[in-house]
Amino acid sequence: MAGGRVSLTCMDKRGRVIYYGSDETDELGDFYLTVDKYINGKKLEPTLCSVRLVSSPDTVCKLLTNFAGGRSGVKLNWPSHISRGLIRYTTGPFYFTTPMCDEPDTTESLDD
């Protein structure tokens, strides 16, 4: 879906956010974020980065799903492409759904 927003969050080894970026998907649902190898003098560790869904441009199909980790986030593990000066990671596909298809909360509360 074109116009969906996805984010990339990278942490340091102490669990602090050192990079946050987002991008909109193109007509094929692809997105591209370019990040420097060093951020504030510290080497970026891709395994401490995760990609997740942020928002949908559609007013009906707008609920985040966790299909392929879209809502909770997907860690970057193995590069899908390595070339001179560029390392590419691939994720997804991620999906949105409609309120009609959203699963109801079936957990019992203590008040029941």
C-alpha cells in the first residue's frame, strides 16, 4: 500500500535509542531508509535495530497487525544484499486490517 509509514529504531548496547527514522512506502509497499554506519561516534549495530509499522494512509484499512512482526517490530538479522558501501536488509510483508476484521479481546477480566 502506497503511503504506509514504517519506522526504524536502533538502540545502543545499553538499551538507549541512538537512531529513529521513518519512511513512507511506495506503490509496491517498499520503503528505503539510509542510515550511517556511525551515529554520534558509535558504530551502529544492525542487530540492535528493528523495523515496524507506524501508520496507514487508508481511513478504513488502518489497524496495525502483527503479521511478520509488523506491530511489535522485526530485528535486523541477516543482510539481503551487500555491496561496496551499502548493506541492505529486507523485511515484511507487513499488513494492516479493518476494524471489522480485528480480533476481539477474549481474555477474561477480574471483574467477570
